[in-house]
Amino acid sequence: MSKATRILTVDDSASMRALLNHALSTNGFDVSQADDGVSALEWLAVNEVDVVITDINMPRLDGFGLIEQVRGGTRHRDRPILVLTTESSDEKKARARAAGATGWIVKPFDTDKLVAAVRRVAH
Amino acid sequence: MAVDLSPPNVTRLTVLQGQFKVSAGPKVELSTVLGSCVATCLYDPVVELGGMNHFLLPEPPASHNRGEVDVHYGVYLMEMLINEMLAYGARKDRLRAHLYGGANIRSGMQQIGTANAEFARGFLLRERIELVREDLGGVSARRVDFRPASGQVRCRAVASSDAPEVTPQPVFRPAPRGEVELF
């Protein structure tokens, strides 16, 4: 049996983390969660991951900063990073793309579309 | 006849069911009328910015159709309101919240108002956002007028016929959100 895809979700909303955890765990993913960019970097420093899903607006370190730091490092620089956000502006989307995001998903998320996107980028 | 007691030159914006609005305008007033729905008013006193949402139901039921979403749920409208506030310079640890609504106006219906009120209180607790005032429950509709730049709120009872009708279950529609774009 193949190993479950490991996902780190990064979101400052406890309710959104709960929704994401439910949606992804019930679809067979191995889910870990962080509540902002700083917590995510601390977790990534000592853990392996296949896909990162991050919010944009978060305290301490936002999603843009997280993507830039992951891409600028060595350990996870090639990992797919999906942005999951309530933002819908083209400017923010372009900024995420320039920072190195792999994809952009608009909240409220649709579980089937989210799962399909994760499977596509996870290889 | 209703008398408008608002000062002159105030721009009143109505926050309808399933909506949220954020403003720092000193002459802006966000208004809504609530029955079993709940409105959250958030305010950051440092940047003098506020916002209001108006939700019909707490969270999607576990049985909901996974291919469809509804933005009328509190869990989405809470997050969208908070994110919009943060995008305009607010900080989550400075946010102060007011909660209004959650009445159970029609005795024969499910206690949607109570469920909405409990969800809103629990959400703020989980997110560690300070609840400074609430006027929830009861059997009367409410009108809420919120000045987002000053944080001032006025809440008063109004005739229940003024409150918008709420169906026990939201009307699901094809997802307007959740779109995926891979770069």
C-alpha cells in the first residue's frame, strides 16, 4: 500500500483548520496543521511534507512570506504550495505566483476540487 | 413612522444576509436587521477600522453535498470578515467583537437563533477575539447600526416583520467559490 500524501495546512483560523482537517483526513491524506507562517517554518524545519496549503492573511508571517522563505531555503524548496484564501484580487494572485506558489484556491473551498488539486500537484 | 435619528451626511450601508462589509470611513454606518441571523461587529481601535457580517446558519452540516458550498454560513463569513480587516491593517490580537441577533422569533421553527448565537460565541472563543458586548437570543428582531471608524454600536428591538425571512436550510447553489487555478 502506498504511503499517504503528507499535507501541512497553514491557517490562523481554528475553524478553517478544523474544516480542512476533516476534508483532507477523510480523503486519506496525512494532515498536519500550523496556525501561521512562523509556526509552519518551525514545523517544516523538522518534518517532511508532500504538499503545503497556506492562507495569505495571517499574523507574524503571512502566506507570501512563508512561500518566499520555503522557496529560498533548501529543505522543501521544490514542494508544491497551494494558496487557499478568501482573497480574489488578481494583484494578490500574481504576487503569490511570483513568490513561487503552485496554485491558487478561493475559499470557501470545495472539498472535491481541493482534493483533486492536491492529488494533481502531489505527483 | 420611523424617525431617522442619524446625523446628517452619514452614508448608511446595509449588510444583507450572507454579506460582510469593512470600512474606516468616519461617516459610514453599517446597518442590518436581524431575526434568527447573527451579525458580528469587529473593531480595531488602533487603526479605527471596523466591519460587520450577517450570517444565517453556523456551519455546513456533515451531510451537506460536497460539490456545493454556501457562503451564508457563519464559519465562512467570520473568516472573510477577519481576513478583510487584516488586509486593511487591523491586527487580530487587537480586535474587539460585538454579537447581535440570534432570536427565536417563530416558536414552531428549529432554534436556529440559539444555534447561531452559540456558534458565534464559540468561534470568538476559539479565535481568542475579545467579546465586549452581546445582545443575543430572545424573541424579538433587532436593528443594528455600527460606526466602523469609532466602534460605536446601537442595537434596538424592531417589529419581527422587519426581519428578513430565514429558511431553516439555505438554498444550495453551484459553488461560486472554491475555484482552483494551478500556475
